[in-house]
Amino acid sequence: MQSLRNWEAYKARGDREPGRMELMSRLRSTMREYREALVFESTLARIEKPDRKTLKAFRFNFFHGRPGGPQAFPMLGGHSATVYDDANDLVALHSNEQPDRLTVFFKDNFWFLFQEKPPAGGSGVPLVGYASGHKLGSLVSYLSTILAGLILFGATLILYNTKAQSLKLGLIGLFAFLFAASTGLMTNAKRSKVFASTAAYAAVLVVFVSGDLGASGK
């Protein structure tokens, strides 16, 4: 009982019975391996899977063309030919921040506007293209800034020139809806942030209408 409660008592008894200290050493080694395994699995579980564009480009390279095409053939044969089919079984050692929906829209539909020459050592597959992320990011930033200015300044301008109070309330609801839609579709903001920003935007419009600045014709 003393050995269970007191390390010094256990150690003193272990000096007389070497097997106990050997058992303690084995327990420490086993617990260390167990904790290392937990940390490893936790780290592995946090690694994200490759994004759709990266996986698509890799599969083009792996199949020497479009997968399923008449001239496509995998680099590996047998069961290994389908080893990269399920993205949930793959991990990306380096993953970029998830792009917003506007960026994804331009990538999917207007990628040719940002096309660049393949870098040195890049893939030689003709169907794999390279686009400038810097140019795409700059365009999205400009468009987002212009849209944000239009939604805010355009709303105040229209409300200032509107005389009917009932029409003002309807316009506030319309502008709040447009703001929420643009925030939800063009950014990666979570639902809670979309609700909070929309409420703040609507509150600004209500204060503008209820104050002297919103009173037209005075």
C-alpha cells in the first residue's frame, strides 16, 4: 500500500526487487509510445485533403491526360490504378487557404484570362494549365471593393432621394438582402458573421433614414 501511495517507498522496494524497476521502465516506454501515437494521429487528422483543382491537375498528370479518355492510361497498374480516386483518402502536405466563392467562380469559368506559361520543372501535360494567383487575387479584391462601395454609397444615395417612408423601409430590406447575399456568396464568412455584418449594415441604414440626413426635401 505504501508503494502505491509513495514513490520513495516503491523505489526502496524496487532496489530490493529489480524486477519492479524494470517493469516501471517498460511502463514508461509504453506510455511514451502511446502518447506519441496519439499526437501523430491527432496531427494526421488535422491535415486537409487536397483541393479540387490540385487533385484534378494531379490526376491529369497521373493518367497522361483526361481520366477516362480514349488515350488515357495510369502510371501504375492493377489495383494501384485507382489509388488516387478517392480524395478523402489523400492528404495535402501544403494547403492554401480556402478561396472565396467569387475566386472559385473566376477559376472555373475565366481561368484563361490569367493563364501563364508553365514554370521550370512544371508538368508537360497539355491539358494542365497554370494561372496567376496574384492577378486573380487582385481582380477579386478590386471587384469586392467596388461592390462594397456601391452597396453602401448607392444605398445612402437612393434613400436620400426617396421621399416615401414606406418605400424607404422596403429599400432598406432590399439593400440588406443584397448585402447579405454578396457577403455570403463572395466571401468565406461564417453564417454568424454574415448575420452580424448584415444587422450592422441594416442598422446603419435605419439610423441614416431616421436622422436628419435621411430626411429629403428639408
